[in-house]
Amino acid sequence: MSTLVTALAYLSGFLRTALFVVAAVLAVVFLIDWLVRTRRINPFNPIARFFRQTVDPLIAPVERQVVRAGGLPTAAPWWALVAVVVGGILLITVLDFLRRWLVQLAYAVSAGPGVLIVQLLIWALGIVQIALLLRVVASWLRISEYRWWLRWAVRLTDPILRPLRRIVPPLGMIDITPLVAYFGIWILQMLIRSLL
């Protein structure tokens, strides 16, 4: 188990450096592509022709999404860079989460069944917190809660949020029950951790 944790730590460190280099290179590429798209570089220049032939087809899916959302096609390179950076951050976060999860699992298994049950309860509450965050972000982005990848979060959090909505009034147009539920679960996790 410790070799896997060490390997994940090295992989995470390597990926941090590699993704930073990739993001820096792509920032330069997308800057040049933006200059070509906004005609700050002569469109008949060999560099501009190269970028229109090679880079623009790679950015085309992002461009379609930007245009559908009401944005300008010239903003597509910057949104592509945002997608790369956010994807890299999520990848590193998932690897670090997995490494911490393995360390906690190894400790809980070595400490006995009582600690293992408490750790499993803390993880279950953490999944509910993730579902709450996913549901809040989806509501900000106006994504339907009937989407297949969001239904699990709605099913998991509705039994908590429905009773809370009867108790906690909204602040104007803002429903703060997910925030109240998130911090309530966080306090419950702290109390459970104090049992260890």
C-alpha cells in the first residue's frame, strides 16, 4: 500500500510540472491563434495559414460551444486554455484525493474495525458534500437536474434539502439550504473525527 501511495505522490508531482509546461505552451499557441483570429497578424502570413489549418480545427468544438452560449468565436482560444487549466487542476486534485484516501484506508484497516466503520461514515458524508457542490454548480450554470450525470446528486441530497427548505428561509432569490446542509455535514464530520 505504501508503494502505491509513494507512486501516486511521484505521479502527482510529475503531472504538476508536465501540466504547467503544457499550459504554458498552449497559452503561447492560443495567444498566437487569438492574434490570427482578431487579424492582428496578417491573415496571409505563413504563420496565420499554419494556425488556421492546424490549430483552428482542434479548437472548433470549443468554438461551437462558445458561439452557442452567445460568445464571440475569437474568444474560443482563451476558453480552450481555461478548459485545459481546469482539467489539469481537476486531474491533480483527483490524484491527491486518491492518495489521501489510500493513506486513510491503510490507517483505518490497521487501527481496527471500529475506526474503519467511522472512516467509511466520514467518506459517505464526503460523497454527500460532493453531491451538494455538484448540484449548486449545476444550478448556477442552469443545467437541468434531470441530466443522467446529475440525477444521483439530486437523489442523494433531496432527502436533506427538502426538510431544510421548510425551516431555512431563502435570502431574497438565493436558496441557502445547500450551504447550510454542507456546513452541517462538515460539523458532523468533525464530531465523528473527534471520536477517533
